[in-house]
Amino acid sequence: MSELLIVLLAGVASGALNAIGGGGTFVALPALVALGVPPVTANAVSRVALVPGSVASAWVYRREIKQVGAVSTRTLTAISVLGGAVGAALLLALPASSFDAAVPWLLAFATVALACGPRLSRALAASRGRTALLSPPALLTSQFVLGVYGGYFGGAVGILMMALWSVGTGLDAATGNPMRTAQVTAVYLSATVLFLAASDALSAPRHLTALLAGAVVGGFAGAHLGRRMPARLLQGIVLATAAAMTVLYFLRG
């Protein structure tokens, strides 16, 4: 199988996973690194390439986006954009060795969040006896932190958002998935602007183009598929992918 075909298929899988429930980074980033792209460059390339797929998914979901708690959609989006830009700036400013060392642990953290997040959310909400646990300022602060994480790494940031919203506002996963897609898109868009201007993401144009094309197809198809596929099956697919990539990264390290 040719190198570009592998990247194209990784893009399709990444775009579909992001549209369905999150976790596209678990496929795109390791695929590029396995083909010899340096980790920091691979992270920038994958972020830039996955944006059009996220936009395609957000377009499919556009009429189903619901407000999170008492925070307006515009305000939440602005905070996501700001956090994504700060996270991208940190990735570009810190030494590449810092990111290389952090990737396996970031993958592990995101995998644990994916596996335990929904259950932890329900337990915390039940222990408090109410669904709305976060005030608007606390929700926006938490969203900014997740935006920074998403701009720096991005793995499972959408899953972490859903866990936050579930615990903080009582928003269920099915209702919140369109908003998750929109906010992840906002984080990726702001990070992409910085990556295009200041990183070497364009130094691998063939990989970028193949991954981007696949992500658009996967993102559009995944959004339609996500409306029909059982939630447990979706989560199982993403979790299995995340766990496998985490193990591979630790073995590689």
C-alpha cells in the first residue's frame, strides 16, 4: 500500500471519528509519525488537515446545535478560539523534545478520560443531587483550559468537553454532540491560523493534502453515520482506537 493511500485512509478514519464522537487525532498523528514525519510537524499537519473535515461535520449538524447551560453559543465559541490559539502558541514556543516526551502521556490521559468520563460525569452529578454544577464564569474558564489543551495536543478534546458539559450543566451526550463538533472546529481553526503562519506544517504538502481530502470525506460521512449508529458502539470504536495508539506510543518511546 502506498504511503499517500495510507495517509488518505487515516484522514477518512480521523474525520469520521471526530464527527461521530471524537478521537481523530489518535489515528492521524500516529499515522504521520509512523511514516517519518517529526511529531511536532505531524501534530501541526494533522490539526490543519482535520479542520475542513470538522467544518463539514459542523455544517451537517448546524441546525441541531444547542446552547450549553446559560452561556451563549457565541461566547463559548469565542473562548474556544482564544484557548486554541494559546495552546497552538505553546506548541510552537516550547522545545520539540517537550512535545515528544508528553505525547504518550497526553494520549494516556485522553484515553482514560474517554473510558471513565461519562461514568464519572454521572456519578458526580448524582452525588451533588443536581445537574447544573458550574456557574457561567466557571464554565467559560474550564472551556478555555480545554481550548488550550486542544490547541496544544487535541487528542480527545471533544470528549473532555462533553464530560465537562455533562457534569457542569447536565447536558446529555446526544444533545451535546453537535455543539461539541462546533467547538472542536473553533479550537482547531484558531490553532490552524498559527500553524500555517509559524510552523512547518506546509513542509509536507503531499501528506497534508492526502490527510485533508480524507478528513473531509470522513467528516461529512461520519456526521451522517453518527446520527444512526448506537452511542455505545461509537464510544467503543473510539476507545479501542485510543487504547491501541496509546500502547503503541509507549512501546515506541
